[in-house]
Amino acid sequence: MRLFICGAKPEYEFVKEKFGYPEENVKYLGFPRFDNLHNITINKNQILIMPSWREWLTKKTDAYYEFNYDKVFEHSNYYKYWNKLLNDTELIEFIEKNNLKIIFYPHRNMQPFLEYFKISSQNIIIATWKEYDIQKLLKESAVMITDYSSVALDFAYMRKPIIYYQFDVEEFRKGQYAEGYFDYKNSGFGDFTTDCKDVINLLKKSYAKDFGITDQNKKRIDEFFPLYDRNNCKRIYEEIRKI
């Protein structure tokens, strides 16, 4: 590749060091879609839950046979933990009392399993990729709950709060992706937990602070995205012109 575009400074440093490209071919320019993540209108009543996918639940990998002995989706940790959160009585009471809405939008690879999730509150919406635009959801939501999804980077770019809910981190690292340069627990842009009740408590805490971000998380985001403007497309265009 003659041009490898990175969206964040640490990503740029990692790719430049580890991927073996000529150094001049790797550029930190920002992603084109970031140009649309400025001057946004936030719906303070909207909570976005956006989990990543699990390859071993959709493909017959080695982990498929190791983790899912009976091959039943309802018996997977993915289903058990997310469904438990969505049907938690404390969570439902909290969102209904405060007129909050939850949009549950799993990764597109997991959407064939949406029918398994049974919701008992009208304040929770199970969203499909055909009906909801991802960037629109990211821009308008006040807070995000995710596990490992890279969409959290776009959310952080907009300086909005994130809760990382990683109940199956060992399984995920073994069955899908090994840990990369990004440390969710110690360098992430929000609170980290493996417990369902902690997620709810952290959500309540964030709500009490009007869904703002802490100074520590803002500092981490500023260091991760030192380029913060609407000139990403322009920079990329100019680099392509040079080629």
C-alpha cells in the first residue's frame, strides 16, 4: 500500500512500528467520517448499547466447538449477559422513571439473533441495521455502553461518556482477537466493568452528572485524537494528490 491512513495518533505509532510499511506510507490524517462528528445535537434521553460481535457464534471456528458445546445461542455468554442487562428490573425502573430510552444495536453480524432478545419495557428498542443509521445513533446518543466495539472510538471522538462492559474478556481474547495496543481497562475513555449491576450504577452516576465526561477521560481523548477538526477529508485528498 502506498498510503495507510490512521484515525488516531497511537494507532499511527503502532502501525508505523509493527506493520512493516515504509514509514512515509503511513500517515495520521484522521478518518473522513470524523468530519461529520462536529456540531452535533445530543438527545440527553437516549442511551446507546452497541456490543461487538462474537465470531465463534457465527462461524464454525475452533472456538465455536470449544465454547458452544450444544450450539444453542441462548446458552452463550453473549446472550445471557446482554439479555440479563436489558431485562434487569433496576435498569428498567431507572429508565422509565427518568424517561430515558435505550437503543440496543448489536454488530450487524449478530443481528440474525435479535429475535432471541425479549424485552419487557417500551423504553428499550431492539434496533436493526435496516432501520437505524449507525452514525446518526452515535451522534445523537448521550452515553454508550459497549464491550469491545471500535465504534466507541467515534463516540469518544465526540467527547461523550462510555461504559465498557466486558463480561467475557478471556473468552473473547481466546476466540476472536488477541489484545492489541489499546488497553480498555487502564487507557480507555470511560468506566470499565465485568458486572451487570456495576453497569447500571455507572449509568446512574453518569446520568447524575448530565452525561458529561471526566477530566481524566477528556485528557486521554485529547491525547488519542490530537487532530480534532473538520479537515480530515481535506488532508486525505491532499495526500492522494501527492501520489
